Amino acid sequence: MITTKDLEEIGKCFKQSPVGFVKKMINKKFTLTILIHIWFLKQHKFGELITIKTMNSKTLTLTLRNMTKNGLIRKKIYQKTPRVTKYFITKKGKALLQVYMHIINFAMENYSREVLVDEKPKKIEDLFSKEILKLLK
């Protein structure tokens, strides 16, 4: 059995709450939306990403910069004329999307009345194609 003392010892390993850290990172406006657009929709350029509803160029610039700093995406500049900048998902970004898919699955299975139009429990495999699910592995 785990005791309070055990939890206190484990807690000494952390500078901050791992859950709190990730929560802060994904709560930044549009972070998950941008990951989804880059990975699933293959939208890699700023001009493609700016089409996300309600996002302006300043917000997109700040979010891309923050995501690059956190290692969720990487920026690649092609020295063509005109210069082209593209963004690609990293292993960390892909791993975060896998966690995100588990959260979606949890909500659909356990809170179907609150999150699904037909209110019937579903698994992620019921909504996403095999091609999309393969991308996450």
C-alpha cells in the first residue's frame, strides 16, 4: 500500500507537477489545433495555418514560436526565392497528440452524453480512419 510518506518521497523528484506543466503547454491558445493541422492536414506553411478560424497572424506567430521552443514542432527555412518557411511535427509533438487521442477516447467512452451528438459511447476507432490511426503509432 502506498502511504503519504511514499507520495512525499516521489514528490521530491519533481521541480514542478508534470501534469500541470503539460496542462499549461496545451492550454496555450491553438497549440493542439496547430499540431492537428500540421500532422493530419499536412498544412506546413504559415499561410496555410493562418486559415484556422479566429486566429490572427500575431497569435499564430507567438504560438508557433512557443511550440518550437517547447520542441513540439520544428521550423525549416528553405532558401528559395521567395523564401519558404515550413513547420513539422517532432517526436514530442506526435507523443502529445497520442495523449490527446487517449483523452478524446476517454471522453467519448465515459461522457458520451456530454460530448457526442448521438450521446452513444464510441471508441476513437469508430470515428477516425485506419490511415489516421496509423499516423499516431
